[in-house]
Amino acid sequence: MSFGCTTCSGECCRLYLVHVSGRDAVTIARGQGLAFEQFIDIVAEAEPTGAGFTLDGSGDTFALSLRRRPDGACSFLVGLTDGSQRCGIYPQRPFTCAVFPLRLYRGSVDIRPDVICEPNGRRITAVDLPHARALLVRASFEWTVYAWVVAAWNEARETVGGRLDERAYFDYVGAAYDAIDATLADRPPVETANAIEHWMDGVPAADVTADRSELERALGAALAPVAPNRVRALPTP
């Protein structure tokens, strides 16, 4: 563990609602052998974020979150015999959890000012800064890709009347990331890594711009048919 979490009592896992991207959901589902329905809740957005998915034409938008137990704790929080609390899916934990309580602020890794961490979790000197930065940049990339996944779904959903159920969206997300991962597997790993590493650069170098543009094009092409095909295959609401 890192970022001061070795002495943490798990308050963040009890008090925060953890929003997850499609990548997070797929990683947990594959790693734990679970269906989305077993650990994901769909929560309404109080205000549209621009990245929320729709299920009907009402204008209501939704996000994915980790399911919480009745006491408010994350369903994956595990109590140990010594009384400590630990993540039960640590290798597959969402990026939101992996980077907490850090952020990129004015280009540098920083500790968020609004966290409930104990003092050991607030020491920037205890952070592996290169590793933290790489995680934060990767998280930004994955949330951007998920926004594309959501946008493709919302556009396709507008072609049907009535309300689509949650299972239809879950199935679509799984299919979308199957297509994404097949595309990534076919791309030169060095070019993909170069694009992601510099994802948040303000003015990237020419080779990074080329790699990023090609990555965006390839992922866009992979996603384009998934939502329309899924929506067309659904029973008429």
C-alpha cells in the first residue's frame, strides 16, 4: 500500500461514494468473476456532468458507483482480525481509489484539500511522485475514454423510444471495452504507451500528437458500431 494508507482505518471507504468508469467496472468484473449487477449501482446525477448516460428521453443522466452496504461502507471493504479495514479487491481497485487522496494541481502531484485522511495520509513527502503522476494521468485517460463510450451510447439510445433497462447498458459497456481492448491489442504498444503517458500535456511533442491522434481514431472506429448494434438488437420497449 502507499500514500500513507498502511495505518488507515478505512474511513474513506465508508464515507465516500465511489464513482467508477467503464474501465474500472470491467477490470473488477473480469478480476473477480462478477457480473456488473453484483457490485455496481446506477446513481442519478444531481446535475448533468456531460459524462452521464441516459436510459430514456427524460433528460435524466446517470453514473456508475460501487455498491455500498447498509452501513454505508463499500461492499468490498474487508475487516481483518486485528480490527483494521482493507480493500478486498486491491489489485483491481478503481482509479479513483488508487490515486486517492492525490490530484494534479497546476501540473504537479498534490494532496487534495478536501480529504478526511489522517495525518500520515497527507504527507506529500511519503508519495512516490513519478508513480502517482502516472496513475493520475492514466486515470484521466480512462475517464476520457469512458466519456466516449457514454456519448456513443447516448447517441444510439436517442434512436429508440421508451426506457432501456440497466442490464442493457451494462451489456453495452462490456461489449464496448471488449472492442476497445481488441483494438489496443492490435496497436503498437510503444505508441499507445507514449500517447497515454503524455495524455495531459498542454503542448505535446509532434510524435505524441501523432500517436494520440491515431489512438483516438482507432478507439473511435472500434466504438462506432457497438452501441447502434446493441440498441438495434434490443426488444422494442
